[in-house]
Amino acid sequence: MDTPHAAAATGDIQGAVTAILEEMTGEWDTGYSGRIGPDTCLMKDLSFESIDIVMLIVAIEEKFGTKGLPFDTLLLVDGRYVEDLKVAEITGFLARHFQGGPAA
């Protein structure tokens, strides 16, 4: 299990998020033929549903050894759930949180 500070220091947050997503979607028939990268959209490209978002959050918290990250600031805008989420947005959120900045 990696620590948040170590991941932020090495700049490997995106790699860790990508690895989690690849593991989660490895056997899904998403129709997505590209490699998962910063511009990959969870819903549009990887066919994520709400339960998959919950599973992703749990996997991220386990990977980085942290609980209670304010994911609501990432998933909600003006009281409504975002329509889609890019890998880069998740990575930015985690980097800001781990570096002690604003989590949104």
C-alpha cells in the first residue's frame, strides 16, 4: 500500500489511477479500444455506472491508504452529479488533496 505523500512526491498518481482502472475494466466489454490515459472518460469511454464509481473510490482509498477523501467535491457541481469524469480530473483531485491544497 502506497502512502499519499509518496505517490504525490513521485508523480505516480496518474499511473496508480490508470492501473486501478485497467484492473477494474480488464474484462468488461466497453468497446473502448484505446489505452486509458488522462483524457479517458469514465462513463463515455469505460461504460462506468454509479456502482463502478463507488468501487473506484474504495480502490483509490485502499491503494493510497487513506479514507474519507472529499470525493463529493469532485463528483458534484452545483448540487448535481457530473455527467462524466476524466482520469486527469481524478488525478488532479488526488494530487491537490495529497499536497494539502484544496480538494476540489
